[in-house]
Amino acid sequence: MTGFDWEGLVTFLGRRYDDVLELAGEHLLVVLISLAIALIIGVGIGMLVWNKPVARSVSISATAVMLTIPSLALLALLSPLLGLGWGPSVVALVFYSLLPIVRNTVVGLREVPLPILESARGVGMGPLRVLFTMQLPIAWPVILTGIRVAAQLTVGIAAIAAYVAGPGLGQYIFKGLSSLGSKNALNYALTGTVGVLLLALLLDAAFLLIARLTISKGLK
């Protein structure tokens, strides 16, 4: 790559401002869609297995193994089945989001104090009512932490999804790497990388706000 030129970067951004914003919006959207799907699947799995030792161990171990699969390899395997673009990107991001959500859901539900559960059952609450009205609200801070971790993972991995023509700022990173030595190679790579970092920080700040608004003061 050529040396860094601040004025050149400013000019580069000025000419591609709309494009950068569009890619940033796509990056954020694919992350949010993937997180929403992973949240439904992950919390659902956690609710089903939290009190079943064998199923719990298998679920957490399976999602942990899934996380060890290299992202480029997974995207390469998914692209023949789902084509290029959003399809393999969303599936891969959901895939990598499951471990922190499943694990934290299980941990959160198991950490609800036994006296609270016994009191709820003592007043006639059934298992489902106890789960939804007592356990999940108390476990929510732990579950939200898992979602927050998953969000940070997906923001970074979403950049790699550009390998299969996925949406987002990864397109600029790959364009910069594929054009090493050209005038704007560093500008492309730097814009994409810094953009991903800024999105990660903004998303993390959003989760801090969500935690502040949704977690009961008695649980803080």
C-alpha cells in the first residue's frame, strides 16, 4: 500500500460519503437481523435445556464447536447452497451468535435462587408461568450480556462476509486488500476497518442503554 495521506483520505471520504453510509447501514442491518434470529433460537434452546444436564451439556458443547469453525470456510460452504450476498451472511452470523446467547440463557436461568422458585410454585404457579414471569426477568441481565457479546462477534464477522459478496463495510476492506499498491488501497481498507470499529462501539453503547432501561433496579 502507498503511504498514509490525510488529505487524500478526506478527499476519498468526501467523494464516497453516500456509499460509506449505505454500506454502514447494510452492515448494521445484517447484524441486527442475525441477532434477532439468534436470540429467538438461542433463548429458546436455553429455555428447553437449562434444567436437563445432558441436553444442556450437549447444546453448549455443540455451539462451542460451531464457534471454532473458521468463518471463511463456513461462508465458502454456505455459498453453493445459499448463493452469494445476504443469505450465507445471515446464516453464518446466526451460527456464530448462538454460543454466548445459549450459554448465558442457561447460566441466567440456573442462577435464579431456589427459594424464589419454590415460593412461586407454592402460590400455584405452573412451570411455564414461573419460567416467563419469574425466571426470565431475573435472568435477563445475564442473557443480555450474552446478546451483547454476540453482537460484538457478529459486527466483526460481518466484515468477513464480503468474501461471499455479503453486505456491509467488509466490501471496502476486501477492496483495499485486493488493490494493494494502488492510490486508494489504504483508504478503502482504513475506511472499512474504522467503520466496523465505530459500529461496534455504537452497538455496544446501545446495549448499555437497553440494559439501563430494561433491567430492574433491584437486579443491578
